[in-house]
Amino acid sequence: MNKFSGFSLTALWFGAAISVAEIMTGGLLAPLGFKLGLFIIIIGHVIGGFIMVAAGNIGYEKKLASMETTELTFGKYGKSLFSFLNAIQLIGWTVIMLISGGAATSILTQNIFSFGNPSLWIIVLGIFIGIWLYAGKGLWKAGNIVVGLLMLIITMILIRLGLTTGDITSMPNLHTMSIGLALELTIVMPISWVPLVADYTRDSKSKLAGNLGTFVGYFIGSSLMYFVGLIAALGFQSTDIGSILLNQGYGFFGVAIIMLSTISTTYLDAFSAGLSIKNLIPSLSEKHLGTGVLVISVVIALTFPMTAYESFLLWIGAMFVPLFAILITDYYILKNQFKSDILALMIWILGVFIYRIVVNVDLSIGTTLPVMIIVSLLYYISLKCKLKISQSSTI
């Protein structure tokens, strides 16, 4: 089997983070001002990155894909449920990537070649992602390195342009966005990759390569994208990267970057969605299933309203933060010694409601950390109580 080196995983996750969607999310933090926004970006990615590593390490040690690891705690029915939910969220991400990539490409081509049609570019991007899907690891390993280097160049250009548009580094907090919500919108981005991180770390050459490559690659890539979004929103009052690149004279280069970054990131979503659905339909290959996901996503992308984006991010948190709080607690603290599929599922359902309540309370430390602590404690205490009751009943 083709194993991932630490460098390959760093390139893979750096490439995964390179997307218009991440830039757009970083732009949402602009009301915090430059200094506070940058601080939140770093802290949020450190927290989310460690959760990614904890989940990915389970896949490495057990040689299981992400959704297969859920069976360790939630049983086969739990694995089926979470495979379905993960496929749904990955379809959602594929749709968002196609929409943002298609819109940005259309703006550029309209002004360069007098031809812009977002719907057509969504379809074209879908075709290229399908080709990438069938090309195999060799192409997309090399492709991620190329995309990463190109995007690093354009990122540096955008940062320089943004910083020279005015004194944005001294812009104050406008107090129109809470620190808690900003932190959550940052943490939730790496959290959105947690349900598929082990799909790749399971094939790493070593534990260090898997964990360090995952953390470093995604932390640097995603933090940079958020930073670009923050600077763009403060300096240009827009996160429309296509328009910014066009106005600054980087139109043709911008077309190539946006298309390549959309393809390299969305490939991971489609491929991992195929892996998740394969848990439900084992007879089909992940490539065929990934292609089916891609077709469905293209159709949805032609009508999906991007106004639902922030809500989509928070629902990802609600579904997967409690899930991995339980999984991590069971694996690292309880060592998977005790089986209680039904109890784990019940605590997960409760955790979803707890997340939706806490996100509305708007704590200054965000939602993910308190919810993970609460859900972990609930699961730990409930399982210990159940064991004591069962032991006393056998005496």
C-alpha cells in the first residue's frame, strides 16, 4: 500500500485548507478588528487541530477509516448512522466548494474573456474533480504540492496588498460579533475535517508522521486562509477573492489558483463521502460512490443558497463535537474496555441538544470546548454508574 510520509500529509492537509470557503469564513471575523481577529484565528486552529490529531491517531493505531473508528464505541448501528451523517455533511461541503469556486471563477473569466457563467463553472469544476477522483493518489499527491505552492504565493501577494490598503492593523473591535461565536466559527473548520481525518492518517508511515503532518499542514493552511479573509474584509471590505485578484491585476493567475484549490479540496470531500457510504453499501467502490456524491452535489450547487453557510457550520459542530468527545473519551480514557452502544448513542443525542443550547448562550470560550467537557463527563459518569449497577446486581 502507498503510505503517506509526514511531508505528504503536510502537503495534503495544507492543500485541503486552501479554499475560497475558508477565506470567506475568515472574513466573518472582521468585526473583531485585526489584532483580536488574528488572535482568535490562532487559538481556534490550535484547539481544533489538537482534536483533529486525537481523532486521526485512533485511525492510525487501529488502521481504520474515520467512520470505522466510530464502531469501537457506538457499535455497527452507530457506525451506519454516523457514516450517513458524515456523507451528508461532506455533500454539503462539496456543494459549498463548488458554489464558491464557480462564482469566483465566473467573475474572473467574465472580466478576462467576457464570459462568465457560475452554473457552467460549477459543472466544469465537478468534471475536473471527477477526473481527479479517478486519477489516484499519485496525481493528487503531486497536485496538492503544486496547489499549495501556488496558493502560498498568491496568499503572500494578498496579504501584502491588504496590509498596504490602509492602517488595518489598528482597526478596533466593533463589538458586533462576540468572541465566543468567532472562536466557534474558527474551531468548527478543523472540526469539520475530523470525521475524515483518519481516512488518511491510517495510511501514514508512522504515528509521528501522521499526527505532525496533519496538524502542521492544516494549521498553517487554514490559518493563512482565515488570515487572508480577515485582511480582505478589513482592507477591501470584501472576501470576494475573484474580484480582488482581478482588480489587482492577477486575473488569469487567479482563475488557475481558484480552480486548482477548489479541485484539490473538494476531492477529499467526495472521496471520503464515498468511504462513508461504502460502510452502508459495501458492494460498491469508494470511487464510484464518490462520483455519485459529486453528481448529487453539482445538482444541489446549482440551487443552494449560500446564506445558509454559517448555520451549516454550526450544525456540523452540533453533530460531530459530541460524537468525537465520546469517541476520544472512550478510546483514550476508558480504553474501549466496556461496550455500551446504546448508552453512547443516548449521550450523543443529548450532546447535540447541549451544543445547540450552549451555542446560543454565546460563551467567551466558544461552544466546542465546554460541550466536549460536558459530554465527556456525562459519558464517563454514566458508564461508570452503569457498570456499578450491573456489578451489584450480579452479587
